[in-house]
Amino acid sequence: MTATTLPSPVRDVPTQVLVGGEWRPASGGATFEVSDPATEEVLTSVADGTGEDGLAALAAAHEAAPAWAAVAPRDRAELLRACFEAIVDRTEELAALITAEGGKPLAESRAEVAYGAEFFRWFAEEAVRAPGLLRTAPAGANRQLVHRRPVGPALLITPWNFPIAMATRKIGPALAAGCPVVIKPAQLTPLTTMAVAEIVRGELAARDLPAGVINVVPTSSARTVTAPVIADPRLRKLSFTGSTGVGRVLLGQAAEQVLNCSMELGGNAPFVVFADADLDAAVEGAMVAKLRNGGQSCVGANRFLVDSAVAGEFADRLAARFERLTVGPGAEGHDVGPLIGADAVAKVHELVDDATGRGARALTGGELPDGPGYFYPPTVLADVPADARCVAEEIFGPVAPVVVFDGADAGIALANDTEYGLAAYAYTRDVDLAMRAAHEIDSGMIGINRGMVSDASAPFGGVKQSGLGREGGEAGLEEYLETVYVAM
Ligand code: NAP
């Protein structure tokens, strides 16, 4: 289906390739369509970038690198601060855009705009605080001067699920550190990232700063654009957020140049409810941890591991809350929007079928609705066996499988029974058990009696196959800095 008039959130957004400060058509002249997952209608067409466009963007970034590295940290900070303010001023417009292309409820889109803008404010403040060191060597023979410099041009590859926050979480620290960027946004939701790039482009131009600092190459063929860029020695940094499978492929390509890599990959967050947990708090936390973006979040609770003493009550109470949720277009104020596409709906349903086929019971949801739009009902599955596929794989939908354990040792062991280690959640009233969970669950982030961990000022990232490096916090800047040691 094609819309006859473009909805207002989409009308003014750039839809071309951004190279060296100019929006221009893709080198091959082709475009691809971006659709609204709530209606399946085409929103607009976007330039379909090529390998040639990727290399042109890299050339622009490479050319801008020395001048950008020489810009005073205070001036870089003020640029980022101005971008933060411009994004906040345009909250409604950007939120409508996120909802149009990604489907999430408008209230969540506004929250994502605030969260995404915060990375620019945080890294504006960090830009002037790059650490250094001067000391006498232990043997007293010389002085050691350690300073930091920008790593150089960075390729930023982002996923579709948080199109503003996943972009600003990389652009903010890269620009703060003095690195120009080439962004490859997600094919499904490129528009919000391009709107943010236009804000940065405008602020750079207004200050007469190098235009090649920010470049964007949307494409329907990711590898075609990114592979030649990753193989080019002018690229000095790769920062990727997406699935573990694609991360592995990119790490393989990056190995050729021993490229500096940051990898924010997939998750399989356990939400552990111990026997003594405050169940009111646990159910509230579960709503947040499970349902943000309809369950399509890397830190979304994937497995609810609940002590047998409270499992039945927890599952019933969660199901009662899920039943009260409205499902429909995010722009209309519903609690739960659509999934991103037909494949996502099919995969979620397949995982539910697999679980029920192995003896799980759907307390609510679990039925495929009729179209249009890629909707899936909030679903609670009780009595899920530990070998069900939804316990091992990222569900990426509003499905909460409840797996029962007996005693804290078993709960922690189950939580660790995964190749992932991004986020985890634990509910208990016992401080000792809370500290034990925080230390023994293999995870880069853990919420204790909280269903939300994300914060621009905190180090975000995973262990095991959930990634390498951290974004946000002080650590986020480090990812874009080289350490240079001078012996004097
Ligand atoms: P994805 O399929 O891995 O795609 C992520 C990005 O990589 C997209 O821009 C995609 O382009 C691009 N890409 C795909 N294949 C590529 C290739 N062969 N070479 C170069 N680039 C390639 O992930 P997604 O479906 O967008 O996002 C969901 C996944 O991201 C989940 O696993 C989720 O857990 C993870 N995620 C992790 C974090 C975190 O911080 N750890 C945050 C958000 C999401 P196209 O759009 O064109 O396919």
C-alpha cells in the first residue's frame, strides 16, 4: 500500500545520502521504501546508498579528521550541547517520526528522544575531560606522559529498534573525542537518524566547523556499503550495535585491519524473582523490563526465572496486568504498538508455539491477530520448560515466559545458562542475596529491584557474546580515544 500524501512527521526529513555536508542522491540513483509497521503503508523513499557512497563518505570523514581533532574540546562540547537543545526543542516532531517508522507508542518515543538527546548533553560535558597522566617512572629514570588523542574516522552501524538513542550514543562520544563519523542507519528506520544528522550538520555549518564530521549512508544492502569501508585503511574505528550474528561477521572483517571495535550485541536478559521478593515491585518492574518497545529491546527481560514459592502468583498477576493493555498503532496512544515486520511476528509466534508444544500454558495472549499491521498480543507463558527455544533465543516481542526454579543457587545458575550477558534483573528483599546476584550473574548490567538500567551517564554494554566495550558514562568516550605514552 502506498500513502497518497506523506504524513507530517516524514515530510521535512532528509532522505538522501549525506557526504561532506551535502545531501545528495545515491550514486546509483536508486531508492528504497520505508514503511509504517502499524499500517504497512509506505512513508517515503530513501536513497539506496552504494559502496561508492560509503567510500565517498569515508573520504569526507578522513579529510575532516585533522581539522576536527584540532577543534578545541570546549568548541566540540558547545556543538554537542547545541544539538542536545535542538533535539529537545523538536521532541514532538522526532517522537512522531520514531513512531511512524518504528511503531512504538508515542509516549515511549518521547522518552527515547529525551534519552537520545541526553547522550549529546552527557558527552558535551565529557568532551572537556579526556584524561591524561604525568608521573615519574618507578625506577626514577624518566617521566611518563600519557595523553589521549582521537582514534580517527569511525563507522557507526546502528539497529532499527531505538533509531535516535542508538545513533546519539555513538555520535556523541565520537564527536566529543574528535572523531568524524560515517553512519550506516538501519534500513527499516533510517529517517530519525537522518533527522538527527541534519541537526548536527546544521549546527556544524552555523559554526563554520568541518562539514565532513558527520556523513550518513542509508542503504537496503548493508554489506555493500560497509564491507569496502571496513577494508579501507582510512577507517580507524568500527562501532556496531545489533545482533550477535552480524557482530561476529563484522569482527571477522575488522580483523583484516586489526580495527578498533566496539560491539553492542544481542541479549537474553534473565529477570530473576527470588522467593522473598516484593511481588508488587517485581510485577511493576516486569512490565517495564518486558514491554519497552513491545519487547523489542536488547535489554528487554527475555526469561522470567521465578522461585517455585511465588511462581504461580507472579505469573497470574503479570497476566492480569498484560490483559489490561491496549494493542494498536503507537500514534493513537495504545500501550503496545506493532512489531517491526511480518518476519518478527512470525518468529515470535513460532517461539510461542514451540513453548506450548513442550507443555507451556498461555495465561494470556498467544493468538495471531488479523492485519493490517504487525501486531502481536502481550503474552504470558507459564510452566515453560528450560529447553524451550524462547528461553535460549532473543524473543524480541511482548512474550513473557515464566520458568520455575527451586532456591537461590538454582536461580543464579539458570540465569547464567546462556551465551549472552548484556542485562539482568533480580528481585529480592535480602541485601546479601542482591549483592550475590549482582556479583554472580554474568552480565554487563544488572537491575536490582528495578526493571530499567539504561542511563546516558552509566556504562552500557555486555559480557560473553553480548559484546565488547561500553557506551555511555565515562567509558563511552574511551572507545574513541587512543592512548599515547611518551617517555621523557
Ligand atoms: P542486525 O540485523 O544485526 O542489524 C544491525 C545493523 O547492522 C543494521 O544497520 C543492519 O542493516 C546492519 N547489518 C546487517 N547485516 C550486516 C552486514 N552483513 N554487514 C554490515 N552491516 C549489517 O540487528 P537489528 O535487527 O537491526 O537489531 C536487533 C538486534 O540488535 C538484537 O539482537 C538486539 O539485541 C541488538 N541490539 C543490541 C543493543 C545493545 O546495546 N547491545 C541495542 C539495540 C539492539 P540493515 O538494517 O540494512 O539490515
